[in-house]
Amino acid sequence: MEAFLAARAEAQAARLLEIRPLSGGAIQENWLLEADFDGGRLAGRHDLVLRTDAPSAVPVSLSRMQEFAVLRAAWQAGVSVPEPLWACDDPAVLPTPFFVMRRVNGVALAHKVVRDSSLGGDRQALAERLGGELARIHSIRPPHPDLDFLPLPEPDPARAAVVRYRRYLDALG
């Protein structure tokens, strides 16, 4: 992993100072990589997150390579997401596909965020911020060259939803 990180960061070397699992990954595994790069584009110490498949998987989930492409498109559109750095599906590096992104500190527990103004709990400011984030997400328009694995939206989304739910109900008998 150190050789992979050094090569991708164009560094003379990369040293992993700490590797530990992060909580919250029910479907995928998230690992903290505290890395020290000797030269290159990321010279110095950085907290990174490696995201890979957990032993159990959900068939409808995006692959790690697809998830990386979505994250990169969101980052390029200015959405507040961790900066995606590198993706790899070479089993010589890790047995499962993975990607590496910068670590972003914060709290993702909604019940804490909305009650603590220091975490953005000012509901007016939070609603405005979320509206801005959604606008940036919606600026990513199909067809997008890096997201060609995603289906194009239906011309009539409401009708498509009704058809989809009717199929679900019909399948139940």
C-alpha cells in the first residue's frame, strides 16, 4: 500500500503511520490511513480514508470504481465531499477494489447536527447550506462522460415511479 500511495502521489516514499478501521461502514469498509509522504503532490502528513468492499455486499450498490467516479464528479461540481484522490482495482495492491480520499472531520449524526448550533444546527443556515449543496449536485447533468454507468433519467419521473411501484406490488401477488 505504501508503494501504491507513493506512486500515485508522485512521492519518493510514503509511510503509513497508522491504519485503523473507521466506524459507520455497514456495507463498505472505511479505513483511516495516516500517511507521511516524502515529496510529491502531497508532501507531509495526511489523514486519508481507504474505502473498499466489506465481506457482505448489497447487489444494488455501486462498485467502488463507480462510487469514486460519482464522488469525483461531485467534487468537481463544488459539492462538499471529501476530495477523491485515487481508485484502484488491481488485486496485486489489494484483493478488492478500493479508492482513497482525504479524510474530512465532522459529525454525520443528524440528531446531533440539528440540535447543536456549533455543528450547523441553526436550522435556517443549515437549510440554506443544504439547498446550495443540492443545487451543486443537480448541476451534474446527464449524459456525463464519467458517469455513463448510471441510467439516464426517465422523461416522466412521476409516471416511471408509479410503474415501478406497480411492478413491486404485482410481484407481491
